[in-house]
Amino acid sequence: MGISERKEKIIQAVVDSYIVSCEPISSAEIKQNFLPDLSSATIRNELAALEEMGYLEQPHTSAGRVPTAEAYRLYVDKLMPKRKLSKSELKVINSYFDHKITEIDEILRNTAKVITEITSLTSVAMVPNVKSAVVDSIKIVKLNDKTALVVIVTNLGILKDATVEIAEDLNEQYFITASNFISTAFHNRTIEEIMNPDDMINELLAEYEQLFRAIISIITDYVENGGVGDIVLEGSTKILDHPEYANVRKARAMLEMLEAKEQLAPMLQGSNDVSLNIKIGKDNEIAEGMPECAIVTANYRVGGVTIGNAGVIGPIRMDYSKVVSVLDYIGKTLNLLPEGKSVDDNNNDEE
């Protein structure tokens, strides 16, 4: 059963106040700062009712009210105002993506950095498991008499570029022919197939085996050294800037969770059909046994292809409106990267 519009306005006032002050708010403050048309008695009655319903709690008998996880959930689902990013915030975001970025993990690393810079929250990003990525092409370019550059392109973007040793006295035509042949051989094969290459290699001409083995080694090294489902963290110590974690026990629990990055993977994963995921509280919406916090993540796409997700982790008192605006704008910026376009700033300027 829904709640009345008046109760919703009071919840919004309590959440907005607590996000800024991290202090309980009284009925008098609600009347003075948010709802002057309501009487103090009416506000007190509504506060008591909302406490009974589980939306508010009173830390001390004489204190005002603070929002619960249920209040934050209602807030982000229905009451949260749309936040416009300032020109300076837009400029910072654009500065991270105004140069050519090629590799998938570099895009997500930059995404994590700019999120934490704008929101002052700890950011997280997860590089997807690339074993299911499909090879589109492989470019081989001679650098000098002893080395060549190999660029592996998948449906997710450039997986990796690396140099390999080559035999001397190979002319340019050899590399053109090799690139065409190897691209054809690897085209539409998954990374997982390539990592178990014996059947595939037996089908190919023996003279190309050296390059095949070199490319397989590049892919295997990438996967074994963090290229699969990697978690990127930026600004871990920013957790300590929030008064919720002034308590040593709570701060230690959060830092231990961030240090054990593999625990974050299930919490970051969401449906590819959902562009934004907001998880609030300390029960099932986050994960059993995890510290009380909130996690807001977005799925990111480049050229229409999902490359991973990123967002923030912090107190449930976080400024959800700003976080959502930052993640949304970054998503629009990333999706235009291959086309060299820019997001129309007219819809995001400061009012």
C-alpha cells in the first residue's frame, strides 16, 4: 500500500537534510526549512507514523529523526530530484575522455577516476570477463627488423596491443598477407576458443604458427594478469571522509571489504538490460555479512557494446541525485567515443 503525498514530502525533507548535514532533523526544522505550510503538530504526527512504518528512526529520545534504508529506497525510486551537473563538473568529465582511448581496461580505469573526483566517493569498476569476447580482426605492423606490433580487436573494442619478435628480412607485403590471413583465421572465434588452440592451429598453414603462438601468448598473459573480471578501485580512503565511518569498527569493516576486491564482484554485477543499479542497506539488497553501505553502478557501453560497469560505494546517506547525474553523463560520453562526438552540454549547464 502506498503512502500519502504529505508523508512523501516529509521523507524527502528528512533525506535531503540528512544527506547534507548527517544530523537528525526535528519537526521544527522541517517546518522552517521545507514545509512551512504544515503545522508543527501535523509534522510531529506524521514523523511518528513514518517511524512506525519503518521509514524513519530516532537515534535518541530527545533527538530528531534520520532516514532508514527503506526511506532511501523510496527516495531513489520516486522522490529524488534530477540533478544537473555544473559546467566545471562537465569539463572535468570531458577531460578524461577527450583523447584517444583504445584498450577496454583503460576506458574503465579512467571512468573510475573521474567518478571519484566528481562525487568524492570511492568508485568501483569491473572489467568484464573477456573469455566470451569475439575476435573481429588482428592487425600486424612491422616496427623494425626484429619486432612487429600486434593489435587484437574484439567486439568489445581493442583487447590488447603488444610487440612480438619476428624473423629478420621480412618485407612489408608479408605483414599485409599475414594480417589478412590471421584475421580471417581468428575472426568470429571467442577468446576462450583461442586459449585452447590446438585444433584450430592444426587447421592452419604451418608457416603462420609462430605468429599464432605469439598472439595466443599475448591473450593468455592478459587474461592471467588481471584481464578477466578485474576490479578497479579509486579513492578508497575517501570512505574515511564521511562521518558514518568515524567509528573505528565500521571504518575497518568497509576498508577490509574494499581490500578484498573479489567480494565486490557479485555486488557490482547486474542485468545488462538495466542501465542503473542502486543497492541500499545492509541486508539482502547488498550482500549478507557486508558492512552497511550503498552501491550505485551503471552499465557502460562504447559504440553500443557493453564494456563493463562502474559506480560508487559509500554511506547510504550519499547524494544519490549527483551520483546518478555523474554516471548518466559519463555513460552518454562513453557511448559516443568511437564516433568522436560530444554530449550536448545545453541540457546539463548550471541553472
